[in-house]
Amino acid sequence: MKKHAAQLLVLTLILAAALFARAAAPARPLNIYWIDTEGGASTLIVTPTGESILVDTGNPSSPNAQDSSALRVQKAAVAEGVSKIDYMIMTHFHMDHFGGAAELAKLMPVGQMLDNGIPDHDSDSVASHDAQFAREITPYRTFKADSRAIMQLGQVIPVKQSSAAAALSLQCVAARKQVFALGAGVTNGINPDATQRAADGTDNANSIVMLLKLGPFKFFLGADLTWNTEGKLVCPVDYIGTVDVMAVDHHGLNQSSNPLLVRSLNPTVSVMSNGPRKGPDPETLATLRSVPSIQTMWQTHLNLRGATNYNTDTNYIANLPANCVGNCIKCSVDPSGKSYTVSIPATGVSKTYATVLNRNPNNQ
């Protein structure tokens, strides 16, 4: 009898200790990494439960390269304790976005793969490029993933929720030139046709656009979405509302960053994935600088084509030389979603921001 009582006491103490440890353990933040892929794009998201979502994989490596987009993604993932990419989202079929996928799949396993559906010909409908595209797409078409599916407009990624953090959601709000009616939205009466440009025949216009939320925190990731569809997202009905962090579309090139979109998003922070000689263009920087809400503009790489009108403050640029080690930009969101810190871990530059809390209810 005494033996059973002692065993019960030990079991009770073990359970109590486990519950105390769980209660005492600090909640994990939501971490977002913009990885320098030398003019491409790759964004790693690690949720408060430790799930990983990778949006795009940057450029393929050169033959015998000692560094690559895939290696840089792996490095960021390992630093976060991530050994598998749970969800990989490919926004569109340009090499600077899908080129590193097959290489990364050799370095770490991939769970669910989501994209627009692999095209059978050049994604920009340039017939003369079909043979080249067929060669480039083959590694992507054949790399191992647990499953593959076409991203559906409005689809919500079934991320796990943490009991110690605010509600988390990741949703596709645009794809294949179509916009998802996210809630009722707010009618602003602005006609996007008034500033429309010639139709974009490239695959950029098909970009998958994601909206990430952690409680009140909102992050807009528009990939290489171009001018006309950017306008449709927010006019004449604004389906997105104010966000805290905006990934600047299309590396800061002037085919994108329609002022209708940027001013409607009204972000506190902008982050740009560019290269030493690719983006941002002066027109895009002028648009960003014209939005009073933007407190800081961050860039992955110094644009070596020009001076001030081609770059933000160099303190907020992760990589300055042309041949760089690939420093990333990190955003760490408090589990409550009420504040976040953007930093360049390699340089120690860091700024903390309060999340915008007074949004219109239709845009929550």
C-alpha cells in the first residue's frame, strides 16, 4: 500500500513539474526572415508552434558555387531549430523565385508544396523560351515533397495554433490575377482603371499574394504582383486594410508598388528583397517615402546603381558589398501580436514598433 502511495506521489510530482514548466516557459514569437537571394526572393516564416512556411526559394546556384539561395535558407532555418519546411509556397514561375527549390529539397525535407500549377510552357508565354523553360522547370517538377497542390484563392493554410500566443492565420488573398473578397471590405469609390497600365503578360501578374496575421499584427506579402492587380486589391473595395509590415512587391521595381496599394496598406514598416543591381527603382522609393505611416524602409541589399534615390538609409540595408555573405532581415513578433522588432542580426541594428490596433473592424 505504501509502495503504491509513493508511486502515486512521484507521478503527481512529475505531472506538477511538467505543468509548471509548461506554464513558466515563455511563449515563442512569430519570426519572419527575408533571406538575401541576390535579387530573388525568399521569405521564411516560423510560427509560435515551430512550424515553418517558406514563400519562394530565390535563385538557383551557379555551378560549383560555395554559396547559394538554398544554403542561405537552410542556414536561417537551422538557426530557428527548423529541420523541415512544413509548407513551401511558390508564388510564380520565375527563376529568381522557384530556382532554389530543388536544391533546398536536397538539404532538408519539404512537406506540402503549394503553387499556381506548373505550366507546360514558358510562364511568360514567350514561345521561343519554351525549351529553356522546360529545362529550368524539370528539377522543380521532380523534387521530393510530401504532397503538392494548387493554391486556391482565399485558401487558409492550416497552421497550428499556440495556446500561449494570439490567433494565427495565413491566407491567400490573390492569385492568377484574381482577388479574393476578404470579408466585407471597405468601399472607397476609387476607380483603379484611372491609373491602370498596359496589361502585364508576364507571370508576375499571376503572383500568389499572402496575408499573415497574429492577433492584431498584419503582414502583407505580395511577391512580384504588378500594377493593375495591386490596384484591384484595394479599389474600389479595400479588402486588406492597414498592415504593420509590407514586403515591397517585385524587388522595388517600378512595374509594381502602385501608390493605390501602398497608401491603402499604410504600413509602418516596408521590407524590400532586392539585389546589388536589381531594384529598387527611384519611383518606388518616392512612393514609399510619400506614405507618412512608414517609419522605416529596410532593404536586403544596397543598390549599387545609384545613390540616395536608389536606396534607403544604409543602416537599414542588410548587405552593402556586391559580394556579400547574405545577411538576412528578421522580424520577431511578440506572441500577443501587439509589438514587433525588425533587425539585421549580423549588424545588431534593431527597431521595435507598436502594432496598429485601431483598424476599421471590416479590415481585421
